Amino acid sequence: MAGRDNEYERPILLGCGGCDARWTALTAAHCPTCHATFAGATTGFDAHRVNGVCQPPQLVGLRHDRGYWLVAGEQPPGRLLHRSREGAGGHGDPRGSAGPPGGEVRMAG
């Protein structure tokens, strides 16, 4: 259908067992230590790991858009969704935004 972004129509494919993040993009990388989600494994994810330690993404020059941390010129690769802490078994969003009550899923951003 004209004008539709197939990436946004894809079902949730991946999730983190340690937090409430769920995402659709196969190219995204999620850090199991700090629970930040990046548009690409070889771009933002690698940039935030300095000498094997997570650095705050904004301090290493990344920008936040629709739930993903991006390097200059990158676009969000799909949807990043969050479930509420209730039943998610995780620590919540590292930026402090909790999901909606009742285990509902919402789009970040």
C-alpha cells in the first residue's frame, strides 16, 4: 500500500529478558547491561562501549529518536515498544520512563 512503511507494520520480533524493551528491527542492537537500544550494532552500540564499559549514549555523541540511540545520519530502523514493569520481569527504561499500566504495549518516542 502506498505511503506505508513496512518496517512499522512488522510484528514484534525481539525483546530483552532483563527489561521491558521489545523491537521490530533486525538491525537494532540492545545492550543487556545498560538496556539502551541502538539502531545498529556496529554504530551506536559500539560507540557506547568504551574499554568494555557502557557510557551514557548522549555523552558519546548519540541522539535519541523514537526509542533508539542513533549516530549522525541514522534513522530509527523500526518500532521500539515497551511493556509495563508489571509482568515484564525487568528494570524498566534506563531513561526512567515506565510503560503503561496493565501490561499494555505502547510505541516509544
